[in-house]
Amino acid sequence: MPLDLFAAAPAGGLDNFLQYCVQGLLFGALFALIALGYTMVYGIIELINFAHGDLFMLGTFMGLTVLSALGISVSTAAAANTGLTVLAVFLMLLIVPTFCAGLNWSVDRVIYKPLRNAPRLAPLVSAIGVSFVFMNFGLFWNGAIYEDDRPVPAASPRAFPDLVPLRNLLPEDAGMRFTTKDVMVVAITLPIMIALTLFVKRTSLGKAMRATAQHPTAARLMGINVDRVIGATFLIGGALGGVGSVMYALYINTTSYQAGFQMGLYAFTAAVLGGIGNIPGAVLGGLVIGLVRSLGSVYVGETWNSALIFAILILILVFRPSGLLGARTREKV
Amino acid sequence: MKTILQRVPWLWMMFVLAVAYPILPGLDKEVFEITGQPVGRVIATIFISAILALGLNVVVGNAGLLHLGIGAFFGFGAYLTGIIMVREYPFQREIAPVAAFFLCVAVSTIGSALLAVILSGPVLRLRGDYFALVTLGFGEVVRFTLRNLEEVTAGTKGLKPIPSPWTMDVDFAWNYRGYYFLTLTFLTIVILLLRNLERSAIGRAWVALREDELAAASMGLNVARLKLGAIALGAGLAGLAGCLFAYVLRNTSDPDQYGFNISIMTLCCLILGGVGNRTGVIVGVVLVFGFDNLLSPIMDSYLQRQLFAVADPAGDVRVFGGRIGNTGSPYLNFSGWRLAVFGLALIFVMRFRPSGLIPARRGSTKES
Amino acid sequence: MNSMRSIRRPLAVSGFILVAVCLTIGCNRGGERRSRGATTETSGKTDTPVATKPIQPTPSGGDPKVIKICSSLPRTGSAKAQTDAIVNGIRMAFDEAGNKVGDFTIKYEDLDDATAADGKWTAERETANANKAMQDPDAMVYIGPYNSGAAAVSMPILNEGRLLMISPACTGVGLTKKGGEPGEPQKYRPTGTLNFTRVVPADDIQGPVGAEFAKSIGVKTIYILDDNEVYGKGLANLFREVAEELGMKVVGKQESIDYKQSDFRTLMARIKNEHKPDAIYFGGTSQTGAGQIAKDMVAEGLGETTLIVPDGCFEAAFIQAAGANIFKTLKCYVTFGGLPPEKLDGKGKEFVDRYKAKFKTMPEGYAVYGYEAGLIAIEAIKRANKKDRVAITDACLAIRDFDKGALGKWSFDANGDTTASTLSVMKVENGDFAFVKLFSRQK
């Protein structure tokens, strides 16, 4: 029997290439939102915040709870009128990022802060611990409304109300689809990224952040309140993750207590790919990974997706050891 | 300066306990009566985990490289053993089980080490966390390759069954002592080997590398070679652990067993116990894997008995008249809380003993 | 330079020693073995029997009046709703017998073969459970496991003591008969004797029935997906074979998904663009992405394509994961190796009523199989009437025309399979499974 490694041979040709690219980039934008949380925290305190993916997961459950509070369930979502839909999305975008930011900030305060001068691996393992605790929360968190009397799934993936109606905005024979959901992702993600860039470039807190990232001690000597800056970083990173949760939940319409693992892994990869600590890098990394994921699925095969992403990551790092946009810095001596 | 924990001869105590456990007649049986768990068998898997963790310790503790993909080499070793031992492949037909076992040990160890050298060679120049991510990437690539190359690895089915290494006199499947002593012997050999290695020129070179790469390089040490040596040795030990694991489990399990999770858990053992300190690492392994494989199932069956004693026929559990849940609900059994308990333990240990429970005596692993 | 040499020497020496030791032992023992005859020289292709091991005696000790029955099911993770129902069924069977069989008191222990971190069964836990049961002098019956892959792990271990296994859910073909991988099922039976039985029909019935059903609703082109797991992939393969036999066009290559991915949008877009099949068959379970596949089909405009899934999706969790609304657009059929709870009649209906009264919820699809497995365990112990693993296993395998349970009258065949072969097809409607059609298939 010949070794049939790649289940799906490149069959489709380039007919729908554009559609797959758009799909990949849209999902990449979600990766980017989460990757920003990794990269900002890393840039400032050199901590790989393993709990960030699970923070994102808790965000999706918070979103589910918000919807339930508004009385929206999976079966009533489609019937919700436009006003309620807009209100629900708005409330989610308000509450979930606040929740994630607050949680991220408190975790930093309580758990990572006392370890600032500890050996480098100590906060890393603490972050792993936090990630386990978060995952356990997610396991217990129900969030959704179930109308029937069947047992509520304890750990299985659960549907997220399909709040944003799915409508193809292009004609069916256009060779690609672009739906209202896709518009939503672009309309919310893009402004946020622009705002973040402006914030880091223009505001004094943003400058303080960059200064702290470059040299904490020097920043402290210049009168920057480093602790405040770190706190702000966790807040912003958490909030971005929260926006990511809302987008993900509305786009994919599923969540589960394990959702944070895979997304977190990809987002972390995106952050490193772009050059960890580098904000535009994280966005670029996210988009690249989204693209690879989508095109890989089409031209290599669904089962090789993850392997392909990591293989490409390794290849890129071999040739650009500091990531795509990372500065080629020498190790501080 | 030694702390009290560092003064206790943990390694010797554990060794004596480990040897005494199967020798004392009827002890395992008594323990089974009390705990309801096949403790002797579980301890054998803990020995294997200890070999894996000691392998990782060479990379992380001795050479100071953060490695997040040790699971891949663990799995690679297990699969090499599987390929040699299952009947679908022609390799073991002519060889007696004992010889086949040693062949597996050799092939798994050397094979994993070679794989590590081939994979890590090109990325040695990456610094710190980039290297960590690349190792994570290798872990995933290897796992998916094992998963997808169905013609070779049987995909998610895993290769099975793997016969026991002895044929007649001692049947390992029947008596836990066989695997127990086998794994204990290997663990002891590994510990002695690493002890000698640490005191040798390479061991000292690794310390220099870990403390200051630049200084080490300027002293004329070949940094790349030292790193590669550590990675190869670590992966080789992981492969050895994988080989033993496949034997004890009697199959290669499925590739997901060797994913990111096991790499992270092993890293947790290291840091919990004390990076760079063999005794600490083993204490960490005993705590982490003991918690996962012994304490947790014991607690589960204990809680189950307690719950069913108080539950009503529909399975609702009431405390002082208030319904607190159903016997089936995840928060009324221990495994539902396992992640949180483990996570909190990690957080607390790091908070109060950031260098691990039994920190390495020599120098510090702090980076500037 | 010095350091290089110091690396090389110990490595080289230890490597050399290892190789030398292996070679010496290998040559010596190998020669010995060859001269002794070729008893173990078997390959997977020819099914010459393996040298069989003697059966391990039950460990001594324990309480002579207590018989322990363990079940090993994935109790944490996403299969939980289904295994809860199975455990409820098992408990019901024992409770109704007063937890007594003859003079023996039944003790039941519900073991978990999954971990929260993995969210599904692991070979390590399943092995530990099997070892635990083997070592327990009171353990006489092992109900489970739930996943066919897990059965392949625990069977060789439990077989050595001929500890009776009764699976309420494993449908993998190779566990009991030829038709799976080469070497099956002998390789799971080191003692050469049987100890595995199941109360559900195997996939060699379910896969074909799925294909027949697809044909009967007028499907002409079909795309086949699987979850790359033992159960799902095996079933998808069987489905494909029969689908091709029946003259349906299987489009594209059968493809496995990586179910840990968050979505399959691109895959669905590709299927739509390249094939636009009448139906998609997904060999997988609600834990391995079935819900997400349903959702993504609709999201990518494959709403008119029918989705056919096997009994691994016959649980509320599937509908809950996909969201009931999806099935207003998408037609989705589920094959199930038996009758849905609401279609059971006679004793089956009584069971459903009692279950509802006791647990205040409708039983999931497999609850009745848990119940049946529990009853079979009791029956086997009753027939053997002694606390002896081999006697109980033999008694169980000899059960014919069993009609005390909820599934009507059925027997164990020579492989330990049930002779019941009634399958049903359900449609997902209004957030529930609606019965569509009954299939009876003779083997």
C-alpha cells in the first residue's frame, strides 16, 4: 500500500483561493486579539502568561451569562429583534472585557506580583497553575439557559446563541462568501487594533509602557510607576482577550472549558511568530497563522493543520530568530 | 546554607522506601485493601515519570534551556518500542523477549536522542523563550505526525499489545513486582549516571553555560555542543522512559498522551521540586504524579461511597435539608476539582518557595 | 576541546556497552528460541494462534460474600451526560435486585477512565482501572468501557484473569471478530479465551445501515468525514464500503478532522465549493466535533446538505453543542444500534417509566444498555452461583434467549456479541431526536 500521507490532495486549484484567504485572515484577527494579551505582558515582564488562553475561555462563558441574564438562549436568539441584538452585543462588549481585564489584573496583583524577583520559572509555573484553576472554573460554569429538562452538559461543548444573523452579503455565485458575521469581526477588531497602536504610540501611559518594556529599572529611575504600568498592561491585555472572547463566541457559536487551550496555544504561537513583545508583530503573527490554518486545511489536509502551523513557525524562526518583526537584540548581559 | 528541607536525605529515604515496599510481604495487599488502588503498579509509572523528569532536568536544570516539548520524545521512545514489539512488524520474531526488551531500550533511547539532535540542531541559536516555543512546536509536530502516519503508528489506535519482557518464570503482567523492580533499576542507573555526569567536566560546563552563556563561550566552551549534548541526553532519557512506559502500559497509548499536557506536567514537577536538583525533581514527581494517579482516584472512590450513603434514590445529595447537587455533578466528586487543586498547589508553592520545595544547593538558577 | 572529549567519551562508552549487551543477549536467546520451535512466530497477516498464556487465578482474600462490580467509563469530560445515564442504568439494575444475588452482596464501584485535563478517556487511566479490577479479589465483573479504543487497552489485561467485561457502548468491530485490523481480535486475548461481551450491536451493522438509509432517502453523492478515532474512523470506513457497494458516489477523499480545532469552516467551504454533496457522513461523536460540524455546515451554506452521524451523537449533548436552531435549517439523521427510549415497548417501556420516576429525566440513548449490562452481570453471577471469575465469565457467555431486560429477547453469540440487530434512525427535530425508521439486519 502506498503511503498516503496527505488525505486531501491539493484539489481545489485556485478557484476559491480568495475565499479561503479571507476566512483565514478573519480567524487570524481573532488570534491576533488574544496574541496581543500574550505579547504585551511578555514585553513588560517577560512572562509567558499561560493562563491567558483560559482567561479568554472564561470570557466566552461570561458572554453566555450576560446573554442568559438578558433572557437570550440558543432557541430565542434568532427571534430577538434588532434592538435587543444590538443591546446584547453592546452589553457583552462592555461587560466581558471588563470582567477579563479585572480578572487578569487581580491575578497579576495577587499571584505574579510577589514573584517579580523570583527565579524566572516561578511565575511561569504560577501561570500554569492559574490556567488550571481557570479551566476548572470553566468546567463548573454553566452560563446558558436550557429550556428542556435534559441534563445540562457538564463538560461538553455548548452552543452560544446565534445572535448575529448569518447572511451572505455577496451573491451566491460570486465565488466567495462574505457574511454579516465577517463584517462584525472586521468592524470591531480593526478599530480596536488601531486604537491600541495609537494608545501605545501617543499617550503617556503608552510611552511609559514602552519604556518599562525596554528597561524596567531605568524606567523606574525616570519616575515611572512601573507597578502601575504593569497593572495597566494586564488590564489592557485582559480587555483585548475579552473582546476576543465575544468575537469568537459570536463567530464560532461554541464554547467549552477546553476552548482556551487550543486558542491560547495558537495565539501564543502568533505572538512569538511576530516577535514576542512586539505589538504589530502579534497582529501580523495572528493573521499569518490564521492564513496558514485556512490554506493548510484546503491544500494539505485538515489533520495536518496544527503540525503545519508549528512547522512553519519553526522554519520562520530558523531564518528570523526574533520573529517576523522582532528586533534583533542581543541578549542583555 | 542549607535549609531544613535540603538537609533531609530525601533520596536515600525514598530509595529505602521504594525497595522495602515490594519486599515487605503482604504490604501491597494491605495497601490495596485500604486505598483500593493498585499502588505497586502506580509506583512503577511514577518511577518512569521520574526518569522523564530527570531527562527534562538535564535540559532545564543543568543547561538552563526552557524546554516545552519533552513529551514528544517520551512518545517517540514509546512508539519505537511499539514498532519493535508489536506483531504487525517483523522485528521481534526472531528475538527472545529479554533481548528484545534491551533492544527496545537501546533503540528508544538512542532514537529519541538522535531525533532531538536533528530537530534542535538548526534552532540552537534561538534565545530563551523563542527556543521554548520551538520545542513546544516540535512537541506538537511529532504528536501530529504520530497521529497522522497511520500506516506506521496505527494512528489514534496506538500500537498494541506489547508483550511482557519476561517469558516464563516471572510474568510481569501477573505480578507488579516485575515492572516495579525493572523500572526502579533503570531509575537508579539513571540517577547514578546523572550524578557522575554532573560532577564531570560536562556537568561543570553546563553550570557555566546556565549561569552565563556569554562568559562560558568566552572561556572557550563550545556552547552549541554543550546545549546539544544536554538536549540529546534529556531526550534520550525521555525515550527510555517512553520505552518503559509502553512496556508497563502494554501498548503505546495514543499520541495525545504525549502532547503539551505531559510536557507541562513534567515541567511542573521540576519547578515544584526544585529545578536542577535531582532529589527535588523526584520529590516533585512523587507529588504531582502521585496526586494525579493515586490520591485523586482514592479520593474519588472515597467521596463516591460517602455521597451514595447520603444521596436519595434519584441521586440528589442534601446537606441539612438543602439540595447541594446530584451525585453525578462534577463539583461533587474529586476529579471535578482536580485541576483547581493542582493549580492552587502550584500557585502556593511558587508563592512561598519560588525556587521549589528543595532548591538546588549550588548557585542559583536566577537569570539577570 | 576538553569539554568535547568529555562529552564524547561517556556517551560513546555507554552506547557501546548497551549495544554490546543487546547483541550478546539477542544472539544467545534468539538462537535458543529458534531451535526451540516457532511457537511465537506469528504475523498479523496469518492468524495462527498465539502461544496462549495460562489464566491468572483470582487474587486471594476479600470477603467471600461480597461481589464487586466495577464500571470504567469516561466520567469527566464531555461524554459525561451519556455515561451518567449508563451509570444510572447500572445502578437501577442493581437496586432493583436489592443489591443481592443469591447469597452474595453486590458492591458497585463507578471508575473514571478520563481526566479533566484531557477531557476524554486516556489509556493510562483505563489501564489503571483494569489493573485495579484485576488486583481486587472481590471484583468479578467489569462493566465498560465506553470507547472502543479503551476496550482494546483493557481487554488484554482483564483477559489474563478472564475477568468478565460487559460493554454497554463499545461498538468497534475488531473487539470481538475479524473485520477490523489484522490480528484482531486474537491480539486482545492473550489467554486465547473470551472475556469480552457487549450488549450493543457492533458497527458492522450500524455502518451499513447508515449507508442503506442514506440510499433510501435518495442520497446520490456523499462526502465522508471522520474524527480519526477508533470508533469514528472504523465506522466511516464501513459506511464508505457499503455506500460504494450501493452505488452512491463517494466524493472527495475520506478525510479526518482534528476535533480539537475550534471550527471547521474552511473545510466546509471547501466541501461546498468542490463537491456540494447531497449528504455528509461524519463518523464521530458529540465529543469529537459533531456539533461544530453541523454548525459550520450551515454557516458555510451547506444547509441543504444532509448530515448523517452515528450513535456516538445520539445524546442531548450533540443537540446542545450544535444548538437546536441549526436543525431547523439542517437535516440531520442519527443511526443508533437499538431502539430510542420512547420506542421501547413492554419491559423496555416499563424501564423508561421507572427511570423517569427515579431520576426525573428522560433516559439518554445508552441508559438502557447500562441497565441491560447490569442485568447481564447479575444473571451471570446467578448462573455461576460462585465467586469465581472464570465460572462467571463462562456463565455469561452461555446466556441465550435473555428476556429479563429491557431490550427484548436476545442471546450472546459465539464471539460474545449480542444477536439483537435492530437499529433505528432518528432525525433531529425541535431540539430532540424524532424516530424515523427501523432497520433489522441479519448478519
